[in-house]
Amino acid sequence: ALHQVLVSGTPLRAVGAMYAVASLIVVPLTYHRTAYSFTVGYGLSVAVMSLALLTSFPISLSAPYILAFISLIYGLRLAAFIFARECTVESKRKQFDNMDKMSILQRTPMALGVSLLYACMVSPALFVLRGTLDAGSISKKVQIFFTAVSAFGVILESVADQHKYQVKRKSKE
């Protein structure tokens, strides 16, 4: 059913399906730790929505498919980094602990709200996978260029996060 909605459902239903996928990830993680709604939950929801896209559309070397794959890598890397940072940097663990004062009833609307945001953030990958562009067109070239930009961004963010992690880990704050 998810596959069919993502590939050929109305745009609203397709984004709704992405919202359901994101909610299934973010809500339980937010119940576990409030901060996970913005951190680990964000990364994992992006990864799982990207995986849903990758398994719903035919495998190809097209820019849209590569973008969905880059999004999967981005989400997995980000979630792993944030979780590792929480486990190894005392100041981050304390920040996360301080956010856990909200009740489950307060966490639920927040988790559902950010899940909708995350679904909207991944929806461009959904829509480019559903669309077609003429080979050699300006739009196709722009799509390829910005897919490369997104790949560069993932690499740059990885390097920056690693540097930041090393500095924070040595810091007493």
C-alpha cells in the first residue's frame, strides 16, 4: 500500500504516507527522550522515508534516485553521530536529560508536528522521483548539479561534525 501511494497516489496522500512513516519513527523516540524528536528521530525518520522511496521506485542511476540514496546516508549518519555524541559527551547527555521533563501528553503533539515537518523536508525527493524530465534539458542539468551539491553537503557536514565532536569531547562544558 505504501509503495502504491508513493508512486501513484495523489500528492497529498503521498506526503501523508511520508508523514505516517516519519511519525512511526519520531513518536516512539520522543517518548523515550524528548530531545530525540529533534535529533536522532530526525535523522532516522529521514533515513526511513528515504528507504521507503528507494524501495518504491525502480533502481536507477538517475539524479532523483541518487538524491534519495544520499538522503538515506545523511539520515543514518546524522542519527548515528548524534547518538554517539550523546553517549560520549557529558554536556550533551545533560542537555538531553534536561529536556525530559515534558509529560507524554506534551510530547505527542510536538512529535507529530516535527514529523510533518520532516515529511515535508523529504517530499522534494518524492516528487522528483515521481516526475520526468527530458534528457539534456536545462532542468535535468540543474537537477544533476544540485544532486551533486547535496552529496558535497553530506561530506562537508560529516567533516564538520567530526571536528565539532572532537572539540566538544575535550571540552569540560
